Amino acid sequence: MNDFLCPKCREHIRVGDNIIFKVKNSRKQSGILLLSSQIGNYTSIKHPSFEIRNGEYLEFFCPLCNAPLMSDIHKNLARLILNDEKGKNTDVYFSQIVGEQSTFETDGESVHVAGADAGKYTYFKIGEQFKKYF
């Protein structure tokens, strides 16, 4: 089974079928958000009292070390490390916009794209750090 790690502390943040995050909404309220660990599955779980709105930007943080997970590729994308069954690590980028379905998994040589809204980040494939691979 795949594990997900914080890029900063490299601790495991997947429990069962969910990845656990601390998030802040645009009103600076904090909450816990669980996202499916299956790439391309955009189901989430949160406490009913934590309000998020479709289209809202959420700040994602590691629940263990509190490091921000914003990627250096785009401010709307967060980054995690996926450690597969064989021990291989890849980077996973996903949208921090509520309701936006965009996920990218890359090993530096290729990019696997998932989600109906991934086209908003088509430059991802040709970003400076990836140009040498395409």
C-alpha cells in the first residue's frame, strides 16, 4: 500500500485510506481534513462545524510538524511525497482549491495527471524544472 509523507519532516500522514491534513480556510479558521489516499479520488471528510466553500483556497499543513505544504511550482498546489510498495518515492502535487480536481504525480522523468480540472495547470508539464524531460 502507498504511504504519503510530509516533504519537510518525512513522517507518515496516511492513516487507513485517508491522508490527514491540518488546513486553514480563507477566514483563517483551522480544521482537520481527510482526503482519500487514492489518486484521482476526490472524496474528503471534515468536521461539520469547519466551514469550507467551493472555490475557496485552503492552506494545507502537515499535521505532525505543521510545515506548510504549498509547492514551489504554483501557489494553488500542495506537495506530498508518495512512497510506493517498492520503496520508490515520487512527488504528488494537488490543488488546494476546494472542489478543484487536479493531481499530478511525478518522478522527475514523467508526469501522471488526474482530475477533471488538471488542464488549468497544463504548464506543469513544461515548467522549467521539467522541460528537460519533454
